[in-house]
Amino acid sequence: MIAQFRVLNGKVVKAEYDMEYGSAKELHTLFHESRQAWAEYHVEVETPTATLSYSHTYAEQVKMELAASQN
């Protein structure tokens, strides 16, 4: 199966690429690796049956988790 990855800076598409995956677990791994690689940007993944995205960038998520762990 093929998933389309979209890297966004706001609403501007910074990069798009397709990746093959064989299972849902592999797709989630690819998604998380992509989020880490593009940490300052939003990453969306679209498949024929679902769209994966987070409301925060990976960098924002790490900062929030660090702040929460210090409280």
C-alpha cells in the first residue's frame, strides 16, 4: 500500500512524498519517524482509508511533555 506524506508550514506545503507500507504498525512507525525528521513542521499522512495527523508539531509536543514532567 502507498501513503502520501505531506509536510506543512501552516497551510503551505513544504514537501510531499509517497512511501510504501505493509501494515498499520509500519505506517505508524513511518509517520512517527517523519514527524521527528520534520520536527518543526506539521506532518499529515493520507491513505486510501485514513488520514493521520497531530494538532502539534513534534517539537511542540516534546516541549509540552517536558514542561508537564517538570510540574
